[in-house]
Amino acid sequence: EGELRGALDQALRESRCGRAIVEEFCKEGGRVAFSDLHEAAGQSAAGMDRKAGFETVFVHGDMAEEATCKKLVERAVEVFGRVDCLVNNAFAFTAKALDATTADWMRSLTAGPLAFARMVQQVCPHLQAAGGGAIVNVSSISGHIAQKDRWTYNAAKGAVNQLTKCQALDLAPFNIRVNALSPGFVETA
């Protein structure tokens, strides 16, 4: 567990958080299903994975859409036969304050904590069938502190922290561990 946490921490410090997480899991022998909002980037990553000998499955879609969450878990089970771990990382980066529109708020919440909750709902029956597993919700230091002009992002990351605590309580009886990671500022695409 400590080694995996260290690998995840290192992956999060890299320029493309989600991509680095996939690569670290694969380097440790994991088989990974992942999504990307940008189809060309996801297809390119899947091609690099094949060349590197990694076992991955790419699902194009927006994690704010419930159908994408469902499809990602279904494909993982279809290809790999089971799910042992979930890393919720995809998140809208909308940092607005007084200028935030309702659409900004909705994007922050649907492509953030709501997507994380949906993914857990989709994966939980599979983790239970496997006898347990692990869920990691990627939060941010921004979910713990106040920052100027970042109401939307900080509030959504703060919601991830509370969601993680509730999930941990509810899923512990099923031998499913739920944790959050809160990296500092990472400049990504």
C-alpha cells in the first residue's frame, strides 16, 4: 500500500496526472481502463500503451455523463474480468468566483464530485464481488484551503473530501478502502 501511494504521489506531480497514474499502475503490472475527454489523446495514449506492452482499455467520453461512467466500468469488466481498484481523477478545472455562471458551477460539480460518486456506484458491485478493493479520489490542496477567485474549483474539491469520508464509512463493511489524495498545484493540459 505504501509503495502504491508513493507511486501515485509521484504520478500526480507529473505534467499529465491521469496519464501518469495509468502508466504507474501498468508498470506495477496492473491492467487499466481509462477515459479521456479528448478522443485523439486517448487513442494516442492507448497506442503508446500497446507499444510499451501495457494492458489498457480506452473509453472516450466525458466523466460528467453518467453513460461514460457506466461504459468505462463495463469495458473494464468485459476485458479484464474484474475490477480491484478505482482511481477517480478526471475533474473539471473551472476556477471562477464572482464571475461564475450557473453553467460553471454545474460543470464543476458534474465533472467533479458527482462523477466520482457515479464511478463508485458503478464499480462497487464489482469490488464487492471480488471481496473488496480500493478507491482513491484525487482531491487537491484547494479542497482544504481558501484561495482567491476559485470558488467553483475549491468548493468542488472540498466536496470530494467529504464524499470520500462518507464513502469510506459506507464501504468499509465490504472490505473496500476509500482514501483521498490532495496534491498541491500541478500544471496540466
